[in-house]
Amino acid sequence: MSYFSCFSKEQKKKLFFIPPTERSLDNDKKTLSYSLGATLYMPGSSIQAVNKLIENKIPGLVSTVLCLEDAVDDRYVAHVEKNLNSQLKTLLIMEKKGSFLPFIFIRVRSLEQFVRLTEDYEAILPILSGFVFPKFDHSNGHLYFEQLEKINRKAGKTLYGMPILETPGVIHLEKRYETLIEIKSILDKYKELVLNLRIGVTDLSGLYGLRRSCELTIYDIAVIRDFIGALVNIFGRPKEGYVISGPVWEYFSSGQRILKSQLRQGYNQFDREYRSIREKLLCRYIDGLIREVMLDKANGLIGKTIIHPSHLLPVQALHAVTHEEYCDAKDILSNNNGGVSKSVYNNKMNEAKPHTYWAEKVLTLAKIYGVLNDKHDYTSIIYEGDKLQSIG
């Protein structure tokens, strides 16, 4: 399992100064936590969705969450659980025969279901990477991870937990910091099992009757932007070691545009051909997604929840490290004694001490997603990817 594996050797040579690693991405927790990239949510109730995994019909998919919470009608929970178990057993057979599977997580709907599922699903635990815990807070956090520890001892492998922060306590200003500190005290106890922190912006926005449009990013919704800032402040400090994932982008259909495009008009390298790609991105609102991922990265978030395969390539492309970023990171980390130096690109000063953590993260991402050649950026990957598959 590696990024951009569907590209040919010629394409990779054209695009990458250092290609993405072909080594296993789950050999250690840190690498895996940075490697989820565009995590595709699919309804656990959809036979078609899991069949796409079985038939390998989603090129480039590296991580997915099969949702048994919001995506499942309350009336059909038992039926869906049984059906998903059967389909996952098919995936297990495929893996034993040598098929490469994405990292698969199951989003449970409650602690009670989690306990029941891990007993019923014991046979298919080997193909899972972990579970997603919705509405995670101090009332259920310990219990989720205590059960996860029991599962790991029984399964003889490490399955990870990914809490979703989406309850009123984390967003209401008068309770926010107390609630986040309580959650952190739980996660600190189980840190080796916490793969990512995920943000339930749909639920959090709903508490205020808000929803961003396709023309805006989640950072334009002030109450959510402030919450993300608080989350990064508490969990994003270098010594804490937590990875916070970018929130879901929920748009994929076309329609009338209100605001101007968020993609620049041209790109000399591709000229007329690039403009064709640009139009495809605009009609699927991928420009809004691109803008939001850029803001995710600027705020220290890594990876993103997505709900449509057309989002895979843009999100993954934006996680590839540019040649300029790579050169800056290497320069910063080479200055063991601190100090300031002019960048290789002669456009900034690299100050060693304050930029060290940033540089370390860049080199981690470089190993996973690759380093682009000079004068290439995410649009280069999207352009090459469009030769292999249509967007949307």
C-alpha cells in the first residue's frame, strides 16, 4: 500500500524528486497516523460500497471508514451489522490470497454496539486497522479505550481508536476548555492507541443551525474556526504527539456558482490542457475543497475526511511535499546549533529553532506522500491523475 501507486514509473519520474515510500505504512503508529490522507467514509449499510472494496474499484484509496452510526437507519441496525460482517469476511479471504486492502476502520454508533461488534466480528479483526468513536467525551472515553485494550489482547494485534469530538461540551465556550482538558486526560492514558483526533463539524455546526456553503470553507464559520484553534492549541503542541485530522468536505455535485473560483486562471506548464482540468474541478466544487485543505495544513491538521471518491486525488495531492518545502526542511534541520539562513529558493529566511517541529513534520510527510520535482505542485498530480481516471 503506497500513495499514487496507480501512476506509471514514467509519471512518477516526471512528478517526483523523491517518490512516495513503497514500504508498509503501518509499521509504526506515527507513520500510520500521518498516512491516512483522504479517508473515505462509506455507509456500512451499502452493499455496493463494500463491493467497491472487494472489486478494487476505487483507485488510490488508502484509508476508509465504514459507518454504522449516522449512515444507518435505526430500524435496520441488526441487519446491517450481520451483512457487513459477511462482506468483511470476503475481504479477509482476499487478503489471505494476497490482495492489498486499504486501512479499514469501523465507525460504531455507541459503546454498547462496540462491545457487541467486537465479539461478533472477532474473525475479521485481522483486516481492520481500528474503530472510530463518535461523540467522544469524558462520559464514555475511558470505556471505549478499556474495551479496545481487551480486544487487542484477545486479537494479538494493535487496533487503534479515533475519537470524534462533536458534543456540545467541546464547542460551548463556557465548557470548552474544561471538556477538552478532561478528554485529553483520558487520551493521554491511552496515547499509544489514539491514532487521530477527528472533528465532527457537521454535528457541531448543527448545534448553531449553521452549514457552510460550497463557496466557503469551514474556517469561514467563526464558531468552528475558534473551536479548531482551541483544539490545536491543546492537542497540537509538539510534545503531545497527537495528529488532528481535517473535517469533512461534504460537497460533490454541480450547480450555479455565486462567488468567483478559488483556483487561479492558468498554469503555464499545462496551458490549454490545464484549463480543461480546472473546469472539471470547478464543476465539482473541488476548488473549495482545495482551499479548505490548504487551510487545514496551515493550521496543523493532517489528512481529511471525505465522502466522495472524486475528493481522493486532490486531498492526496495536497499532502505531497513541494521541492521548496523539502529544501527548507532539510536546511532547518541541518542547522543543529540554531541560527538563521537564507532559503535555497532565495525567498525567505529559515530560522532553525522555531521551525524545527514544522520541518520534522514535512520530512515525515515527504516519506509517505513523496517530494515533488521543482516547478511542480498539487495541480501536476491532478493533471497526471486525470489521464488515468475522470474526476467525479
